[in-house]
Amino acid sequence: MNGHWRKPLLTATLIVFSALVLWPIAGATAASLAAATAFGLLLVHHLHNLSEFHQWLLAPKLENLPNGSGKWEQLFSYLARMMRRQGQIEAQLQEALTRFQKAGAALPEAVVILDNDNRIDWCNPKAEAYFGLDLDRDRGQQVTSLMRQPQFVEYLRQTDFSLPLNLRVSPAGIGDATLSIQMVPYGDRETLLLGRDITRWERLEITRRDFVANVSHELRTPLTVLNGFLETLSDMERPDPEMTARSLLLMSQQCVRMNRLVEDLLTLSRLESSVAPLREETVNVPELVQHLYQDALSLSNGKHEIHLKLADRACVRANADEVRSAFGNLVSNAIRYTPEGGRIELQWTLRGDEGMFSVTDTGIGIEMHHIDRLTERFYRVDRSRSRETGGTGLGLAIVKHVLSRHQAHLEIVSEPGEGSIFSAVFPADRMEAAPVAARPSQAVAVS
Ligand code: ADP
């Protein structure tokens, strides 16, 4: 028999048995009255507990649970145990939910959970930022009534989500961005909408495509020239020696041009892909600039007035080859973009605690709106002048890379028709005192 029935039945049996015992002693009326009173008291006891239970059910809190008496006490303590266990499970669920929400908030991707009718169930802060959503306000709203771009609406309508959708968005405070949208169906026709910011990747892809197009374009011209000469020469039955010599000279010039381009490309690629730490040494900049001055004299071949001003003997902690290549590019540009008779000055000086190598020329100068773009690969103000003078369009890109690897930067001041000043500025913590033996009493100026 069920344990719960045993005790009430025992009590009832006891009452009936007591009444039966009382019957011969006190008579039938007294026995019945005693039994009725006992059953009445039992009923009152149950009704009292039931009423307390009912009262408690109106505001069921663990701390208000009545103590109960008799069988009810057992029942209420069982209920209290159940509520405590329930409370623990709820706390664990709440903790898991909080952890999930924290993980969702920390995700670098925008995440939106959609129900089987594409209504927003939940989203993380990244999704709020990128899609302009507000979880408190938009929960339960159709996602397409908030994200209305036609491509997105169309994408959501189809059922095959194997390919992601690239979606342009303009979230306030973030600016234009491109998101790769991916729908992941799960559970009971619910869907996870994921948005990954691919703006940087897209920009890199455009840069890479432009770069390949630029390199191909740069190589096409010399290759066309070479091809043309080779065809002409091979078509000639009796080659004219003078023309052959001239063709060979022009062909060799094109080869030099291609060689220069390949060398600059390799230098750039080395600078960009170099993960190894910079090989640094104490670079005696005054000595290095002195050599560059000699190179400039032979490069100019007497066409310019070239000056050297070493206002300080300070050295720089740097990679000598890279610094030589960067400074050399600035000097060669000054010569190439300064017409005959112009003046060029190479200067090494201290500006406060910073070291500054500047090349000042009285050349063609550059209009203001070009200046920010000069260090872009293949950016040229005057394409034909750059090519005529053997430029690859990569010189200043190399300079910028070298300087940024040394936490240094390039400053450009220029005036069209007046000239330019290109300065490589090194931070104070890269500066080193001149070796004692090399310290002259005065600055050096050579003309
Ligand atoms: P390039 O090989 O074409 O000279 P660079 O990257 O060295 O390429 O320079 C980019 C562009 O900057 C040049 O094409 C030129 O238009 C401009 N430029 C660089 N240096 C000077 C200068 N000293 N004077 C005038 N223009 C310059």
C-alpha cells in the first residue's frame, strides 16, 4: 500500500476501534459522538493546513513556506527541498546564460539569432553596432523590416546559404564597412545570422589587384619596345649597322629599366615581408651622408649646384643598408626633379632631440593635393618625367617603409615651381652620440 495512505488509514482505524471499545462501556451515542468529534478534529487539522497551503500558493516564496503539522509537515519540507533544488538549477542556468551572453558580446563577429519566422530573438553588441539594432527595442521584430537592403532581403528569401553574401553597411560611428553575411540554420528552423567585417581584407584585395595591374603595366611598355626592335631586326635581310647599334642601345635601356623595377619590387617585398627583427647597428649618419653627397655629385654630373651641411655629428641606431637606400632615394629624386642649374642641399641636423636628414631642392615642386599620396606604390605626379629619368614609382614607398620600420617618419614641404624639402625624422630614442674620435669642433659645410 502507498505509504501516504498508511497513516491516515491507521488514524481512522484507531478512531473506529476506540469507538467500538467505548460502545459497551459508554453506550452507542457516546461512542459515536467521540468518533465524530475525533474525525471532526482531524478534518479541522487538514482544513487548517490546506488553508495555509492555499495562502502560501498566492505568493510562493521559500521563506514563507508554512511549517505544517502531522503529514503536512512532511509535505511542506519536501516542497522546501524541491524549491531549493529548483533555485540551484535556475542559478546554474542563469550563470550559463550570463556566460553565453558575455561570450556573445566578446565575439568579433555580429551574431543575430532568428526564430523560425525570421524574427529577432537575440543579438550581440557587434550586431547592434553594425546593423543599427537595439535588442531591447527590436526583439521579436522581423529582421527584414530593420535590415532592408534588397540584396539581404533577397538572400534571406532563398534556402541555399552555402555562399556568403557581401553586404555594405554604414553604421554610425564605424563608417563604411563590408560584412560577409552567413546564415547558419539550426535547431527547430531557427537561424544564426553571422556578419564578419571584411573591410580590411577587401581593401587589401583591391591593393593587391591594383599592384598586379600596375606591375604588369610597368613591364608592358619596355617589353613592347624590346619586342618591336627584335621583330624589326629579325625582319631585316641586311641589318643596317647604325640602326642595329641604336636599337641595341634602346633595348639595353629598357632592360635597365625593367631591372630597376624588379630590384625596387624585391626591396619593397623584403621590407614588407620581413618578420625578423631589424638588424641594428650604430649608423654614422654624417659619414653616410658624405658618401651620398659624392654619389649625388656624380649623378648630377655637374648639372646642379650641390651642397652638404652636417650641422651635427650624431649617429642613429638603425639598419645601415636600409637607411642608405631611403636617403639615396630622396637624393636621387631631388636630382631627377630639379632642372639643370638648380640647387640641392643635403643636411643632417638635430631638431630638438630628433635627428633630421633633409634634402632641399629648387626643383619642379609638387602641388599640395598630391603630397599625401606620394608614398603610395606607383603614384607619380608626372608619369613621363618619372619614366624619362628612370623612375619606378616605388622610391618613396621604399622610403616610407624603411622609416616606419625605424619608428621614423617622412615630412614633405613643397611649392610648385619653387622646390621641395623631403625630411626623414628619427625619434630621440634612436639617436646616439657621435664616436669621440669623430667629433669635430665645428659643423661641416661643403659646397
Ligand atoms: P619615381 O620613381 O617616380 O620618382 P618616387 O616614389 O620616388 O617615384 O616618387 C613619387 C613621385 O613623387 C614622383 O613620381 C614625383 O612625381 C614626386 N617627387 C618625388 N620627389 C620629388 C622631388 N624632389 N621634387 C618633385 N617631385 C618629386
